Amino acid sequence: MTASNIRVIHILRLDALDWLKSVYLAKRTGIYVGKAYPEGISVRIPVRNAVARLRSKELIDASLGTLNQSNPY
């Protein structure tokens, strides 16, 4: 497996704008877990890609949200 085959899914943030910022900041900085993003870094969020990402996130969130009905954890 190469690095290009690895995908990271950010699903922990509920606020759409915070989630999008986190996705693009992580990609730009390479920081995915355990560290804060450096101050002063800005990112460009392309609208068309952002809308597609939000739709995918909503589907994943909805699917994961149904797990509490069948799984006590």
C-alpha cells in the first residue's frame, strides 16, 4: 500500500465549516492526529469540492448514527 492509497476521513466535527477547515488544514499541514494546527495558516476551500465532501460526510454521519440503535457502544 502506498501513501496515495490511504484516505483519512474526518468525521468528528459536527459544524460543517469547522469540519471543512479541518480537512483542508490537515491536508496542507500533514497534521492529522494529536496536534493543533499552526496559527496563521490559511487554506482555500473550493466550493464545488466542499459541497461534494459535505454530502459524503452527511451520508457517513447518517449511517454511523444508526449504529446506536443496534450497538450499545
